[in-house]
Amino acid sequence: MAQIEINGISKIYTIGDLRINAVDNVSLKIGKGEFLSIVGHSGSGKTTLISIIGGIMRPTSGTVLYEGSDISCLDDERLSEYRNRKIGFMFQFASLLPILNAKENVLLPCIFNANGRLYNDKKAEEYLDMVGIGDKINAYPSQLSGGQQRRVAIARALMNNPEVILADEPTGDLDEETEAEIMELFKRLNRGKKVTFIFITHNLELAGQAQRQLRMSHGAIKEI
Ligand SMILES: Nc1ncnc2c1ncn2[C@@H]1O[C@H](COP(=O)(O)OP(=O)(O)O)[C@@H](O)[C@H]1O
Ligand SMILES: [Mg+2]
């Protein structure tokens, strides 16, 4: 059974009379532990697609199965539980809270975790150490480089032990060298095949390092 199975999903945004077909009848199967990249022009529907996979957004039609169960018919509470338990997100910018230090930023998902998982200080420190900034646990975002902030965001995405990491242009604003380092870190985290990685990138060379590559165009998807 696929870990994630998307069947004919479409997403139509309506703004007044305007209808935008952001995702257009996409079907896809993703196995546990896959390392998958998505490329495509701006506006091709990449962010919308992974938002639907991650349960941030509901499709207009079609179904998303996670380990065989349909997440599209979950109520809001169950859907956020799915998100908290299964998915780790990384967005285009590190989006750390400036008033919290590195460790506190990593602990943020635990605060919002509705299912009572414990706030685990030690685990936050372990993850920061694992992503190579164990010496920066008390530093504030303004005291960290772009690459270091990105590492904090990775540690934060890992905090709830997600089964899937969805990364939306996670290295877009970094220099090439730092980008390559972050990519190496992703590959290392994927090595045991316990965590599935789906990452969107503009960088074709990085995309080419993924085990499986997809391209989106006008809401449709195809394998490269
Ligand atoms: N919340 C929204 N409301 C209306 N239109 C949107 C919204 N989000 C995205 N769109 C439109 O949907 C299309 C796909 O957007 P998006 O998924 O962000 O693409 P990408 O991530 O590939 O740049 C674009 O035409 C975009 O303008
Ligand atoms: Mg986008």
C-alpha cells in the first residue's frame, strides 16, 4: 500500500467571478521513505498540492489517502491531528519567531500539539545537535546565519516525529553552498527510509539529486 495516494484531486480558487484551477486532476502514489522533488514555474500549483497533502487545505474534488484512509473526509479537529502527528512542514522562509531562541522555536509544534504529546526540552536539544547547531540552542534568530536559521526550522519540522516532511522551497533564499549542505542533511535524515521527503525547489540540480522527480505545469503533474 502506498503511504500517500492522491486520486484525481483538483483545487479551484474563486476570487469573485474568477476561477483559478490551481491543481488539475492530479493522481499520485508515494511510498514510505521516498525522496521526491517537485519543480515547476511559479503559479503551477506546487504549494497548493503540498498544502493538500499536508492537510492544510482541502481539495475541491478528489481524495487523499494516507495509509489507506481518506483524510479528505476528516473533520477539522481530526485533520489537524493528522497534520500534527504525521507531517513536518518547512516553508520558503525559515519563519522563526524572533522573540524565541533556537530551542524555544523548535519546541513550538509541541505547544500546538492537541494530542497531549509532551513538551520535550531534551529532544529539542538533541535535534538541534543532530542538525549541527547544538552550540546555538540559546541563540536568537537574529544571531544566526540564514543556514543556521534553516537548520532550526528543520529541527522544528522533526520535533513531532513526522512520517512525512513537506518542504516548500526550503533553501530558496540561501547561497549555493549552504543549500547543498541542507540537501545533504535531508538525505541523511532520509537514509533509514523512515521519513518521506517531498520538497519543492527552483534549483534543478538539487531536484536532480532526488530519487524521484516530478514537474508541475498548469496544475498538472508528470514524472521526469
Ligand atoms: N489563496 C489563494 N487564492 C486564490 N488563488 C490562489 C491562492 N493561492 C494560490 N493561488 C493561485 O493558484 C495558482 C497556483 O498557486 P501555487 O500553488 O501557489 O503555485 P506555486 O507554488 O507553483 O507557485 C496560482 O495561479 C496562484 O495565483
Ligand atoms: Mg509556491
